[in-house]
Amino acid sequence: MDGIVTEVAVGVKRGSDELLSGSVLSSPNSNMTSMVVTANGNDSKKFKGEDKMDGAPSRVLHIRKLPGEVTETEVIALGLPFGKVTNILMLKGKNQAFLELATEEAAITMVNYYSAVTPHLRNQPIYIQYSNHKELKTDNTLNQRAQAVLQAVTAVQTASTPLSGTTVSESAVTPAQSPVLRIIIDNMYYPVTLDVLHQIFSKFGAVLKIITFTKNNQFQALLQYGDPVNAQQAKLALDGQNIYNACCTLRIDFSKLVNLNVKYNNDKSRDYTRPDLPSGDGQPALDPAIAAAFAKETSLLAVPGALSPLAIPNAAAAAAAAAAGRVGMPGVSAGGNTVLLVSNLNEEMVTPQSLFTLFGVYGDVQRVKILYNKKDSALIQMADGNQSQLAMNHLNGQKMYGKIIRVTLSKHQTVQLPREGLDDQGLTKDFGNSPLHRFKKPGSKNFQNIFPPSATLHLSNIPPSVAEEDLRTLFANTGGTVKAFKFFQRDHKMALLQMATVEEAIQALIDLHNYNLGENHHLRVSFSKSTI
């Protein structure tokens, strides 16, 4: 976000930006330590502290361009993931606020993060920069509402109760009854997996257990913290937030349950305190190394993090990042560009159909054009920017037909179809109405099963008459070696099949996804996160 980078790195004139009502800001470099306040507190005088900002970090942050109806709770929630918020001053008439964090380090982390990801409140971009004041001193009699909200949040943070006589309106924080949250995802147009939820919610404390399920055609989850205080903080900061741009909205309530009983560790449920649990459903149990990593990660969760709640913060999040591509802050656009440029293709082998099948694992491919004058390159138009980003993240650097392909965002906004009557040798194909799109249906289970290319493939829609040997032979005929095969215990319509290399698995998926196995069963092939 240019606004933050410029204003933090370069000195700018404050002008009347810091215009305060009924407060005192103390600055170590200023002789001004008080200001005139009229009896009713409405008239404000300009504070003549430092006239310009030299970019020096401060634990007081100046927030501008706030929506008129924004509440103190929403502003405080911006700072919560980065550390304790110690004071707030709202300037409603000027659509501004000052937020004071407990440490300068927390403020630096917050500014650095929001310089990369534009923060939004109520779908409106806001701007955050260091104030030239090192401390925020407010007259509590004139700032009662903000102080009441802050006290309530602080009470939650420190597990104490709000001071008696404190009055807080609709944004009040009520004491948490349970360490278990019930989470409903509205408008689920993109994948939200158990791993994604774990990464988002662990920002507020150690997540012990998660169970996910579908009820009334909605993806829901139960998530248990070690402490009700963490559940309260997470609900305060995350309820109503979008995980992706304009969709996947979190609706959070306290559950009546106080403890979750998790029987299996798999992609539907997990007990992070017991990495030894079986996976159930015929799925392979967690690899011991992964189990150890989970145990280690869990022990580190309570350490205050450096990133926003909806960012996927660390290396341990690889699985979640793989499942969801970029997880952004609420209201952050997916980058918008739907067209990808793919280069270093094997021009003897590649076809629009093969690109459609491979890139279709990560989104609904609309159009493919292999370039007439440069047949080792192609333009691929996805349904939206999130899908193009997902495909680029997962397929750049993979091998297709023996060549390492390069995938970047194209400067083109759409892929043009050839003019009517013009023969372009079948290099351009429109897949807009293809019945093979995996992600047409909102909330489809396919959203929860997006993984990076892997040697292990997930097969589904297998008819009863097809045996293991039939499938082994079919996949060996794609030119690779089948290393292992396993039907799902409870459901022989599904199986895992492992090729010798990722490249062989990519080739097999391209050749055999939608292959007709007879009995009106077309084989569905996708990459799996499991091993056999």
C-alpha cells in the first residue's frame, strides 16, 4: 500500500491531521504538554507538537480514513493480533483514531504488516502510520466510551472482569462461557480447510482441537482453545471478517460444549494434543515426522505472533497455504488478474485440453490460447484472481511433458477468441461452458481438497466392477511406474494411487482425469496430501 510506505519512510507534514479533542499527547521532543479544552469538550485546538513526522517508530499509531460508523472495538481489534492495546482515542468528526500499543516492537510489527496488506474496516481501506507522539494521554472523563471498551478488552486479555460501573454499549465484551467456539463459514466460494482455520485461530492462543463438518449445506467447525479468554479474543477480532475478498465470512459464537472429543486425526478433525490418534476412514495415519511437527508447533502457539490473524504466518503453515493459496486480510482483492502466462512448454506435446485439465485442478479454466508465433507459451484465463494466484503458486516450476514450466500473471485482462471464420489451428479453445469445471458449485467439497502436485493421486467415482489391477494397468500405461495402491476401506469408489515421481503423477492426471471407466463412471483424479 503506497500510502503507508510513503508516510512511514518519508517525513510528511502533519498539518491538521493530529487534531485532538479533550486529550493530551506527550512527546519527548516537544515543549507542548497540554492543550486548551473548552467546557463542553467540543471545540478543539490544534496541538502544536512536532510539525512533521520523521518516520521514527512509536508505539502510538495514527489511523486515518475510518468509516464514519466504525466502533472502538473494531479499531482495537486491528491491534490485538500484534500485542496488548493500552489506549485509544477516537476522533469521530475527523474519521481518525490514535491507537497506543504496549510496546514499540508491537507497533513496528503492525505497521510493517499493514504496509504490505491494506487493512480494511467495513470494506473501506484505512491508513495506518506512526504518530510523532510517543505516548497517548487521554482525559478519561471526555473519552469514557472508548475507555470502557478498552477496559473490557483488557479484562478479557488478562482474564479479569471489567471494573464495576463500567458501561459499554453494543460492542461490549461479555465474559466467555466456554473455550469452544462454533464457527460457520458463509459464502464459501474458496477452500477453507482445517489447517487454514488452525493457522488463523492459533494467533489468539493454543488451539487444542478442531472438528469440521457440513450441516444444513454449510461448512462449520468446532474449535477448542486451552483457555476461554483466548476464545473470547478470537471471537472479538474475527467474527464477521472475510478470509478471502468478499467471501468466506466467519460467523463465530460460543459453543455450549466445554470439551471436544476427537477420535481421529485427519482432514476433518484433529486433536493437537494427541498426534498419535489414528486417522480413521481408511486414510493413512499421520506420518510420525508430521505428528512430531504438530506437537512442536502446538507448543509454540502461545508465543505472540508477528502477523495479522488472517495471514498464514510461518513455515509450519505450508499445508494450509497449499490448501488455500493466499489467505488475505478482509477486503483485500485477490490481485484481480485472471490471465496467466505459461512458458517453456513442450510445444510438440502440449494442447489446450492438457493445460485445461492440469490448471483445472486449481480453478475453473475459461479459455486457453497457445501462442501462434511462440508455441512454447500459452495464455490461460481462470474464473477469478484467487484461482489464477492458486494455480501460479502450485504449478510454477513443475515438470509437464519433461519440461519445467514457468507460470506468471499476464498483463492481458482476457484471452481473445479468434475472429469468426479464422482458423488458428486449434490453438485457442473456449472452456467457459465446460461440464468438467471442479469449482462451479459454491461450498463444493472440491474446495477443501486442493493440494500441491504430489506423487500420490486421489481417485474417485470408481465403479464396483473395476479392480485394483485394472487401475494399476491403466496408470502404468501413461508411461510411469505405479508404486502403491490402496482402496479406501469404507468406500471402494475412492482410492489412493502413488506414482514414482510428481512428474509422472502430473502426466497421469492429465491423461486420465475424466477417463471413461464404463457403467457411466468417469474417473476423477486429483493430487492427494497423503502417502501410502
